[in-house]
Amino acid sequence: MKTSFISSLAMSQTLRYQTMRMQAELAESLKESQTGRHSDVGIALGAHAGRNLSMNRNIDRLNGLIDANAIAANRLSATQNAMTQLGDMGQSLLASLTAAKSDIDQVSVSRGEAERVLKTMTGILNSNLNGEYLFAGINTDVKPVADFHDPASPAKAAFDAAFVAKFGFTQNDPAAANISAVDMDDFLTNYVESQFIGAGWETNWSSASNQKITSRITLNETAETSLTANETGIRKLAMVAATISDLLSGPLGEEARNVLYDRSLTLVGEAIADIAGAQAEAGIVENRVSDASARISSQVDLFNTLIKDSEGIDPYEAATRVNDLRAQLDASYALTARLQQLSLLNYLR
């Protein structure tokens, strides 16, 4: 009969290797317990792992759209606030002009109000958000509107040149008091209107692009998420504010002044309506962006649910496995310590 010997060292080494394996398993189980998913998804899912990778890519793309929509929503919100201010200024200027039309003592008041509106309007149109001009269209790095009262302003130079071309003298010349109603109406129609409603606006006033910012709000849907300084209502309001503030600074006669008031009242009314219409369009787009983000969030939630169902583990099972491995490790540590204490010298004693 052959006798085999098993040394305490061999037993100790075996337990050591077993302990190392259980430590690795414990680390994996702890990770699974904390994350709620398999520690190695590729091994757990096999060929189906590619499907989850595809869903994760879709989630990243959809989250990118949500972030872009948030930026577009902020831009539209700021634009809405700006348009509200422009509409309010139009109403204020309308009230001032109505009072001036019936009371000659209100001329300086209406002129001052027009100057205030023009200055504030220029500031609003040149406002920016996150370093981009709100009303510049796609030219987001270019200031949209020049200051009319700036000595170097091409808009003021063009206006002064048009006045001299029509009447042969400047706005402050005493001869301005003799301008007839017919001449003033002709000046406003054929000399001034083209500088605001026509091509002169983009030549002398605005550096904004007519092309609005187009944003992709879903994977298959786009929307124009900005307004520009070239909106019709903005042009009309600028025309009224500029003509009133400039022409009333001179000795304009009552006849010509009444024509100016009548034309301005009509234009301000139209400007207020046009601004409200542009604001309504921006509001519709703002709702579309909000709805699109809500739909995308639902898609992201669906993808996350599918991924969790395939990669997720039972948290109770994971916790039980962690506890079992810890108990086994404790027993292994205790047994290893006992084996290391075995010695022939101790036996001989």
C-alpha cells in the first residue's frame, strides 16, 4: 500500500489561491451591487452587447439634441422678452404721438420719447446671449444695428443727404418752417421709406442676416429659433423713432408736422401689430422646442429602461452573493491562519 503525503505548505498555497479567486469575485460582486448591472456586460450579454452599444449611442445623440434645444429655448425666451419691450415702446410712442397731434406743446415731449425709443431699441437689438447677438440672424458675431445718432452713422448721413436732396437745405434751416404737406408726404414716401422698408435698411442700418438660425430640434425636424433686426415691425418702429426725433429738432411748420404725425401714427400701429405677429411666431417655435425636448426625453427613458432590463441584475441576489463571499473569505482567512500555525516542532514539544 502506497502512502501519499500532503504538506501544510501545499494546503496553505491552495487556500491562498482560493482566497485570491474569492477576492476577485467579491470585487465584481461589490461593483454589481453598487451599479445594479453586470460587471462585464460583454460576457453577460454575448452577441446582444452590440444592441446595447447602439442604444447607448442613440442616447448620447438624443441627449445632445436636448442640450441644443435648451440653448435654443434660452435664445427664444430672451428674444420674446426683447420683443415684448419693443412692443411696449411702440405703445408708449403711439400714446406720445397721439397727444402731440392734438397739442403743439407736446412736440418736445414726443421728440424726446422718440429719441428714448430709438436709443433703447438700438440697445435691445444689439443685446447678446452667451456671446452671440440675438437679432443678428446667422451673423451671430456681428452687431446688428448701428447707432443712428453716432456722428459716423451711415444711416444718419443717408437721412441728411435725402433731406437736402429733396428740399435743398438742412433740417435746422429756417426754411424748413415753409415745407408744405405735399412735399413732406413726398419726402417720407419716396426718400425716407426706402431707407427703412427698402434696401437702404440693410445698406445703412442693419448688419444682420435675413437668414435666421435654424436648429435641429429632433432627429427629423428643424425650426427657425431666432428673429433678426430685419423684421418688418422693427424697421417701421425705427423709421418712426428716427424721423420724429430728427425732423422735430428743426423749425418744422404745423402743416408738415401734421403729415409727419399722421404717417408716424399709421406706421407705429403697423409696427406694433407686426412685432406682435413675429413674437407669436417665436412663441410657436418655443412651444415646438419644448414639446420636442419632452418627446426626446421619453425616448431616452425608453432606451435606458431597455438597457437596464438587459444589463441589470437582481440587487437582492447581488447583496446575498456579496455576503456569502465575505463569509467564505472570513473562513478562508481563519483556516489559513490555523494552517500557518502547524509545525512539527510544535508537535514534538
